[in-house]
Amino acid sequence: MRSPKINICAFLTILFTLTPIPSLTLSPRKLVWNSSVQAQDANVLRAAYQQVINTYGEQLANARKEGNRQDEVRILNNAGYAFIYFEQYQKAIALLQEAWAIAREIKDPTLSQIVRNLATAYSKLGDDNGIKFLEQQLQIAQQKGDRENQEVILENLATAYAFTGNIQKQIETYEKHLTIVRQLNKRDKEAYTLMNLAILYSGISEPQKAVDLWQQHLAIVRELGDKVKEYNALWMIGVSYQHQLKDDGKAIEYYEQALQLAKATGNAFYEMTTLKQLASVYAPMGNDQKAIALLEQMSAIAKQTNNAVWEAMALDDLGRIYFLMGNYPKALELQKQSLAIYQANKIQGQQMYALANLGQTQFRAGQLAEAETALREAIKLSEISREQSQITNIPTSQTRDDQNLYLYNWIIDTYRNWQQVLVTQNKTEAALEVAEQGRARAFVDLLAIRLAADAKAQPKIAPPNLNQIKQIAKDRNSTLVQYTVLYNDNNFIYQLRLNKELPYETGLLIWVIKPTGEVAFRRVDLKAVRGQDKKSLEQIIRDTRQSFGVGGRGITVAARTDNTPNNSGLQQLHKILIAPIADLLPTDPNERVTFIPQDALFMVPFAALQDSAGKYLIEKHTILTAPSIQVLDLTRQAKQRLQNSTNKRSLVVGNPTMPSIRPKVNAPPEQLPSLPGSEKEANAIATILSTQAITGNQATKSNIVQQMPNARIIHLATHGLLDDMYGFQSSLALAPSGKDDGLLTVREIINLKLNAELAILSACDTGRGRISGDGVIGLSRAFIGAGVPSVIVSLWSVPDSPTAFLMTEFYQNLSKNIDKVQALRQAMLTTMKQNPNPRDWAAFTLIGEAK
């Protein structure tokens, strides 16, 4: 098997910023940074930063003349930050290095902020540069025995790792930071680090460890007399008991302590926050009346303190409870009141969610026209918010892709509800447009930037309309099958629930778009699928994968030793996903069918779905997949861009000298096992492609990355590692060298500029990662985002020998001048004859261009 597991599970998604987001106060004498974060118009920010640049020289001269070294530090830091804003990173680094040197000498309190800004500037020159800068400075500080500087650098290094999604490195770094601050007896910093470690251990599903850390944090902040942090600790311990340890009694105990503290300190904001959280415990317990009483208390406090926004939030939650109780008139009354408050106060983000909730309730109440208007307006506001976040251009190490992924993921359920409203009105083609509009938007944005002639361009590509969707099907000469997964009313993120009922799939919307331009629609009711065991569709998919020995995430399930496939799950999935549209699919097996999945459907091996007669889908159709229809159009453009490429060579890598990884946080590193089968595979493929395979010690990460931009075909036969929390640490194992650990991550790949027409990731789980509203955040997305129009990836931990056979067959087929997708299909069919278990032949799928 080629896929060790990174054991990471999502609980809290914490958004960190590597730089502070200060606001500027302008005065005739000098610029002063305010610590508060204020939303500012892009033009105002640009003017403010330009004034910094225009005046810093004169201000710096005056500060030096007066011998005011603190002002000197601040002026240099401000100017460096401003140059980051205008993307003049080398100039920023020069100024910030100067500020840092002075700040260390005089022990200026802005030292940590300067280091953070320096790391940001370096990271803008390359994703890992900021981390490398901090690691180098840490090494210098350690050699000098400078613990004060080590403390500052470790704190910022931990935050830098957050941006790459490297939770393991984050934890290791914070634990080193904890040791240093204890040596320095910095109790406030000790409390801060314990807090961050608690959050991270929650994130990797070690809630008891998290609670223990919170308890240590709580003891220190009580010792320091910090009531605010004491409240936060009590609140977070309650969250851990509520959501992870599933102990409602303990959760209520800690929330009640937090509530009493809020009352004792007269903090109305914390009192309202706790009442809201307590309601979120009592509602799933089935005690909706208690939840309503708590929210009404929250509303009363908001009115007493003239806090209109929190009054609206209380009304939101009350409306949610009445919605779940089926009292739609009362829910609508409350939701309209909350929306009116947000609109009166011009709180755009909250308006978006209030409109989304209102539209959902109007849909359930049968007010279809009103629901359509509300949901459309919610989507419009989400687009405005996204555009504003981009043009503001606050200097941060977070990429535009990171921001887009976060913003789009929050609105995905609104798109689902809008589709349902349209389908209910028999506007199925309009619903298709909305379905396409609501998926892979961050991916589309990423590809558009890569395809732009100007490297600094910020292109805006509108989602395709119906005619354009038809044209894409025609251009691709493929029947497109697009799925939308529908859920019960508890699917909204972080919303109140009743009776602890978790989200589950209730239906599928399926569109079939033929190359002729014909569009057909089918709807599948999944309520009957749940049956008495109440299995969700996702669980059926997971059980099916396990039934033929490929398991779920990573390699948690051992491969079966027999070759007799258990196909009942594959037949059930065929009945759910294919049978409703089987009459709409082409009868010629050489004609292409492109599946556009959603959510758990990305884990489905479509090629292996089996009909009632025992035929696999790959025997009847030529199959591709894609995250959206528009992505297909953009990969086509990427392929056209490569038509005049002079790249002729192929890059084939197999069985590198394996790096070592930690199987879990704080465990000792273990070297990944060698893959002799992948070395044989690479040598055989290299012969077909008239090149030399790179194996063993030669297949270093630095060597391979250097050669990748000049390759026409990239074939990597090695271990694949899966990160299903963020997706950004999904990686391919290459040989380590003195410069790196040998792991080529998603974030590193996506920053490459590749000119290959095909990349094959002959490793495990390379087609998987974190599943989001944008599709799969993993290796396939990274290679396509880096410019490769056709990528072949795996859906599970692939067996070594059958994979080597399948890949050799694929390249032999490709050498006969048939297209890539047909070459893959024929290789699957040939492999199937020798290895009938779908585990051995059905893992791979082609994403993107068929030719």
C-alpha cells in the first residue's frame, strides 16, 4: 500500500493572520498604529499607505536627529508594512530588518510585530520563505543563547505554520515556546501558549488533552486576575465538553460558571454570549422551551444595553428554533425583525446570513417567490463581501485562494436551498446555472489567475450560463453529469439544532447535459435509502469502500487478502447514482461521460459502480471527473496554452529514498516503507517514454521540483499522504535532502508554474483531501492549479503490483495515439481481467482534459 495516514480530524477551523491588521491614525507629525482592527475602504487604505511611504524618509531623519530610537523603530516598521501593501517586498524587507536590529537592541515592545511583518514579506516571495527566514533566525538565537529572541521567533513561527495547515509543526513549535516562556517566567505568555495548544489539540481530536491544557491556562489567568481570559477559558472548556466529549452536563456546568463571572463583572457582552451558547446545548437535548427562555434573556439584555446587533442575533436564533419546530409563521416574524436590524445598521455580513435563513424558512413555508428573492440577495451580498476582501489587500501571508476557500464554504448551503426553490417551481435549467455558480468558485478564480496574460492580473470570470454550459459539453464531446447533494434542515454550519439530529442527505438533484445541447433533469429521494439503520449516503459510500478493502481515510483499514470482491455496496451506489439517469447516458462505450460530484460523492469510484446485470460502469462508458463544469472549460484553455510548448521530455520518479514522518503529533519519526513495485513501474514506464527513471537517493524533492516545470509528462510513483483537515498538507513523498524534509505539499505544488500536459500521481489517496464547497482541497487541485490540464489521481491506498501493471498498460495504450481517458479505460479493463477486485483496478480517475 502506498498511503500512510496523517491522523488529522476537523473540529475548530482557526483562521490565523501572520501579520497584524492595524489601522492608521494620521497626524502632521507622524503615523501611529492603532491596535484595533478596523474595516477600511480600499482607497482610504491605499492613500494612507502611500502617505506612509511619502513621509517616512523625513520622519526617520527627524527621529534620528532627536535620538528617538523608539520612533525610529516605529517609522521603519510602518514603512516596511506599507511597502508590503504595494508589493515591493525587497524594499519592505530592508526596512524591517533595520527596524528589527534596533528593536532588539533597545528591547522595543514592537519586536514581535516586526518579526511577523518580516515573515510576511518573505512569504510573499515564496510560500516557504517566511518560515525559512524564521527558522534561520531561530537557529541564530539558539546559538547565541538568546532566549528572549527565541521566544519572539517561536511565537511567530507557530503562527506561520498555521498558514500552511501544518498542525504537527505548529504543536511542536508551541511546545518549544512553552518551555522558553516558563524558563523566562512569562506567565502571561505561558497562558497564551497553553491556549493555542488547547485549540490545536481540539483540532486533532484529542479533547481530553485540550481540556487539561485549558485547565492549566485557567489556573494561570486566575492567578493573574485576568477576568476576561478566565471567562474565555471557562467558555472554551464548555465548548470541548459540548462538541467533542459529548458531556452536556459538564458543558452546562462550565457555561454556568462563565455566566456567573460575566454577571459579576457586569460584562453584558459575555453574558449574552454565554446565554446563546447555553441555548445551543439545551436545544439539541430537546428542551426547546429552555433554549427559548435563554435566548429571550439574551434579547432583553441586548435591548437594555442598546445593542441592536446582539438583539438581532438573539432573534436569529429564536427564529431558527421556531423553524426547526415547524412554526414557520413565528420563525418568519423573528427573522424579518433581525434582518431589519442588520439592514438599519448596515451590517452586510450578518444581512447575508439573515437573508439565507429567511429564504430557507420561506421555502419551507411555500413562499417560493419570496424565498428566491431572499436567497438571490444573500448570494449577491456574499459576492460583494468577497470582492471587498480582495480589493482591500491587507498585507497578510494568507493567500487569495485561502480567503476564497473560506468565504465560499460559508455560503454553499444557500446555493443548495436556491436550487431547491427553483426546482420546486420547475425551473430546472435555472437551477443548473445556480448549481454551477455555487461550486469550485475558488478553484475557478485560481485557474483564471494562472491563465491570465498579466501575472498580477485579478481577472473576474462570471459563472457560465445555460448556453455556455451546453457549449462546454459540445466542445468536450462529453455527456456531463452534475450532482447536487441535498440535506435535512440541520446542515447549516454552526446553527442551533433540535434533538441532536445531525445533517444527513435527503436527496440528489442530477442534471445530464449531452454534447447535442439537450439538458435533462432527475431528482432522487434518499429518505428511503436511510432505512432502519439510518445510514447516511456518506456512510454507505464509506462502507462500500471498506467492503472491498480500501477503507476510509488513509490506511486505517487493512487490505483484504482475498480477490473475491464484495460488490453489494457498488450495486447499491449504482442504483442511487446511475440508475435514475442510465437511459440518458450514451450507449457507445467509447463516448465520454464526465461526472461532477459534490461532497462525499468525490469518494465514489464511479468506474466500479455495478449494475444489476453485474456490469461495471467502466465497461459501458469512458469516464472522467471534474469539480465543476467551468473548471472543464478552464482546463481546456490550459491545454490550448501548451500547444506551442517545446517541452518534449518526461519526468518519471519511482520509489524515492523515503522520508520520515511522525504518524501522529509528538510520536517519534518513522521512515516510510520502501516501494520496490513503484521502482519497477517507473523503470518500465521510462522505457516506454524514452527517458531514465529517477529513483532512490536521486529523487530528492529539490531535484524533482527543479525538473518539473520543464516536463511534458510528470509521473510520480511514491507514497501519498492525506491531510483531511485543511488539505494543504496532503503531500507526495520524495527523498529528503539537507534543504528539506522530502515532502512535496499541496501548497508548494500550487505555487509552481508547470508546463506539463499530463501529471500522473501513482500514489495513494492523491485524488482526495479535505472535501469542501470548492471540491477536494488536495493534490489533484494543486497540479491543475499549477497549470496541468490533465491529472490522473487515486481515490484510495493502491496496491503496489496491480498499480504497476495498470500504469504500464496505460502508457503502452497512450503510445498508440489514443487519448488519455481511453488509454486509462483500456488499462483498467485489462487489469480487471487479472485482478478482478475493484480495489486493484478502479482507484484511478482522470480529472480535466481527455486528450
